[in-house]
Amino acid sequence: EQDPAQMENHASRTEIRMAAERGEGVWTHFSRTLGFPMHYLALRVDRDGAPAGFVRVALPMSSVDRRVAAIQRLVWGISLLVGVVTLAVTYAVVARITRPLARLTSAAQRIAAGEYGHRVSVHRQDELGTLGDSFDRMSAELGQRVTQMHEDRELLATVFASMIEGVVAVDRAERILFANSAARALLEFPSGDIAGRPLWELVRHRAVEQAVRQAFAGDQLCLSEFEVAGSSRRIVALHAARLPGDPPPGVVLVLHDVTGLRRLENLRQEFVANVSHELKTPLSSIKAYAETLLEGALGDPKHNEAFVRQIAEQAERLNALIIDLLSLAQIESGQQAFEIVPVPVAELIARCVAQHGTAAAAKRIRLEAAACDAALRVLADAEGLGQILSNLVGNAIKYTPDAGCVTIRCAAEDLVAVIHVSDTGIGIAPADQARVFERFYRVDRARSRELGGTGLGLAIVKHLVQAFGGTVALDSALGRGSTFSVRLPRA
Ligand code: ADP
């Protein structure tokens, strides 16, 4: 770019001096010739072992700077690429580890919230895969157990709800843990949630308190009985047992309604007392007459026959009583095999009228059967229906003063036939009407005895009619007569 003849000697340049010393010299300095910085390289040229000259080349610094900048950019670019790739790889690796962990965490949260049996399904061969599999197994097992627990709970709840016995469980502080519907009804608990309320607040009974205390104190079953004076008086038998554990966490009470049982027991006792009493009276008479006869009256022609007649009469009473008792017992026990067949009503009425003709005639009572459809049949046992009619007609004659009237009528309704036995007798007061069907109930005990009644006739009628699926009703007014109506299913 310049004329070498015009140029100064460049032997003093730093790179030339460095080349003179070491064979090579590199230096950057401002080129006075060109007027801008240059990068110089000088090489010493030797000939025959002695320096012969120098070769020097130069590049402008701007070109070097450009190359350096290009290299720097390349380095930065590669660094950036390596950084991005490293980040991406790190992210992928971290995600591979954290994703199943996040799934496990969310699954654990869902299970904790009640979604039992939820699965994470981590399909991997490493430790996380094993953890995921264990988690899935645990979750499935937990799900099964919780379902089983729910089912067991439902089963228990259904069993408790369908129990006739009442069940109440209380904790150590005698607060109610549980009460089934039977217990609620039996003890008349208020409706709504009663769990947590003290037992004494709902049942104020010493027997209950004592049973709970005893059950806590000892491990044997405590039994007692108490009366609930609620809307209806009820007798409740109570069993108390403590729950297993040391100390026992509570006590369970089982309650049975024994009102019906006790009532039956009372009825039975009453019945036995009645029967004994009924048997004792004729027996005492028989004994007294027999003793009197034995003590000498046998030879007394004035009285002996009357005494023997009395004995026969009382024996007949005893016989009637025992026959009635036996047939009542048989009907009630359900052991009597009735032959339920279509029975022609008119025929049976005619037979009954014929049977009681003599007794009615003796009292000048007009006993008549109103015209009855000969085709009318009822479903009953012929002998039983005969006894029903006979008892009703017998009573009608017994309790109707001389010259009265006893009528038997029958009528057909849709599904039933009704047989009415009416009399113009003494009638029955309203207060006694419901009770005359009870065993041994008599409005006038003395009069019934005198007439040879046992007090069982109407009880037998009621039980027979019920055994045939029918009903018996009474319509009566004191002093104006009575009508007994027997309704039986039509054949
Ligand atoms: P009894 O053997 O005493 O007649 P029942 O059971 O047949 O026993 O009758 C019970 C009571 O009902 C009788 O004692 C009587 O007081 C009353 N009774 C029954 N039938 C009639 C009737 N037709 N008229 C009035 N009272 C009657």
C-alpha cells in the first residue's frame, strides 16, 4: 500500500527484534505507515546458520477483532445451547421422579378424603414403581376393608332395627352411644338424635340405674324388671352386660316388653283361681250331703232321697263344668281338628230348635225359627256350629222369664251369613255387654248357678266363632231382651 523506497527501516520494530532473538515475533501496535492498529508476525530467515533477513506479515486489528468476536459468539451460542439442553434434560429427569410422587401425594389426599380404592398406577421398574405398586395394593385393600366395614355396619343396623328387643348402649359416663328403634319406642325416647345424652335424663328408673352400675361393677349378666309409666303402662325386662375391655368402655342393655307375658300369667292365675273356686262349690256340697247321709241321714226316709238328688245335681254341675272347660281348652289350644265344610244353616237351626223344645216348653217359651233359605250354607265345623247355636239358644231360654219368646233368624249378606238368636228376656246392661264373653263372667252369679250355668258358654261361643273366621256381636237392652248375632263366611 506504500512505496518501500519511501518507507523507513522496519528493523527496529518489536516483532522484528523478537524474531531476531527467538526466530519468531508477534506484536500489535499502531502502524505509523497505515495509520491504524495492526497485528504483526515476523519470522527470521536463516541461511548457512546465520540470520539472512526477516519476513513480516500483518493483519489489521479490526479483522482480528472480528474473528475474536465470531469465536466469542460461537462460544456463547454453544454455552447457551448446552445450558438449554442441560435444563431440558434436568427437567425431564426431575419430572420423571416427581410426577409419580405427585400422583402418590394426590392419591393419598383422595384416599384421606374418603375415596378408598383409588389407584396411582406407576408402571416403572425402579423403587418408585415398587412404591406405587405397594400403594395400589394398600389402597385396594383399604377400599375392600372399608366396604366390608360399611356392609357390616349396614347389616348390624338392619339387625338392630328389625329386633323386637330394645338395645341401648351407654359409655362409661352413662351417656347414650346407641339405641335401636325398639328401645326408642319401648322407653318413649324423644325423636331426633339422642346420642351423647345421659341415660338418666331419658329413663328415670332406679332399676335401670342399678342394672347399669352392677354391670360396670361385675361381669355377670344383670337382670331386672321395671314398669314404664308412659302413654301406656308397660312392664319391661332388662338385661345389662358390660362391653369387653379393661376398664369396660360401656354397658349394653337389652329390653324385652313382657307386658303381654305378665298379663297372660295374671290371666292364667286368675283362671286357675276361678276354676278351683267353681269346682270347690259343687264338690263341697257333694261332700256335705254324702257326710250327712253317712252320719245317719241314710235311714231318714224324709230327706235321704232329696240329699241323693242334690248329690246327683251337683255332680251334673261338675260334669257340665268339666265338659265346658275341656272343650274351651281344646278350642283355645288350636289342637281341635275342625272339619270346615259348607254347613246348611236352616237344617242346623231346625235341629237346635228340636233339641231345646222341651226346655222351652217347660217355661212356656215360644221357641221358633224364622223362615231361612234352605240353600244358605256357611263354612264351619258342623258340630262346632251346633254347639254355638245350642249355647246361645240355651242362654236365651235360661235368661228369659216364663212365657217369653226366643227367635232364631238367618240372613245372607255378600260374603257372610248372619244367624241372630233373639230373646225377650232380662237383657244385659251396657257395662256388662263386653264382658259376658269372658270366661266365668256372669252378670248375676247366683242366678246363673241356680240355672245350671258354668259361666263358660259365651266364651266357648266366641272362641268357636273365631276359629271359623267369623265374629259374634251382642245387641241388648236391660229388661227388653238380647240379640246375639253370629257372622260366618258363606260357602
Ligand atoms: P252362663 O253359664 O252363666 O250362662 P255364659 O258364658 O253362657 O255363662 O253367659 C255369661 C253371662 O252372660 C251369663 O251369666 C248371663 O249373666 C249373661 N247372659 C248370657 N246370655 C244371656 C241372655 N240371652 N240374656 C241375658 N243375659 C245373658
